[in-house]
Amino acid sequence: MLYGGLRIAETAGLERRDIDLDRLTITLRPEITKGGHTRQVPICDELLIELESIRDYLPEWAVVDQGEQDGRRGKALKVKSLAHYFERTLPRRGLRIHAHQLRKTFATELYLTGEDTATIQRLLGHSDPKTTMRYIGASVEKERAAVQKLRFRDQGKESKKGT
């Protein structure tokens, strides 16, 4: 969810066939996306390391599954069960985070690395750029760097107007 900007329902709905470890892409099928459109998300190196463990899964097996049951894997973890993990399991381990925060962190971190909002918008699957802008958190460092780019000089001489 963090490295792909995926929604909780998209994550729960992923099957092995949706992940191409050779082409480094995740295909989000229309039946699991909020907008009902297919979306491709590139796989970064960190996510690839995690996903290597599913290389031998059968195509219809869920990526986020219930673990081994009766010697078999691949039964999908439901959205509600995945949400409970964030609501119950993580807080017991001292982590208080909502699943949607991972999606917002994905957007904010891309923005902080200098990625343009149109690319972030496409990766998140937003139809409206205003929605994407709500996902991008403020950054004092980025704002400071932007202001530092300002140059109010008259042909190399400092302005006499002050601030």
C-alpha cells in the first residue's frame, strides 16, 4: 500500500496475475479500483523484494491472503479483515496508523522528491487534480527551498527596496 499508493480495497483484491515481476508493474483491474478503470502502478525496488515471495503463487491466488490453511494458500483477506489489522493488531504493537495514511504518504513522498502532481495523480488514479492536492502534505523544507530560489536582484546588484 505504501510503495504503490494503493487503496485498501485494491490491496485486498490483488491476485498474483495482477503482478508482473518481470515488467515491474501492478495492474489494478476495474473491479477492484474505486473509479472502475484499469490502472498500472510501477513496482519500486523495495516493493519488488517483498513481492518476490509470491512468484510461485497460482494466478488466481490473492496477494494478501489468510495464510496457509489446510496446506493451501491464496484465499484473499477481506477488506474488513485488512482494516482490522490497522485498527487492532498494529496498535497492540505500538503503531497507530490508518491504512489510508499509507496512500497519502506515498503521494507526499513522491511530491517531496520533486515529482509533478500530474504523475502523482495518475499513479493514485484520481480524475481530479484537486483530490491529489489534498493528499500531498505540507513540507516546511520544500517551502523553504522554494523561497530560497527567489532572486530579487537588478542586473546582479541587490535591490534597495529591502524585503
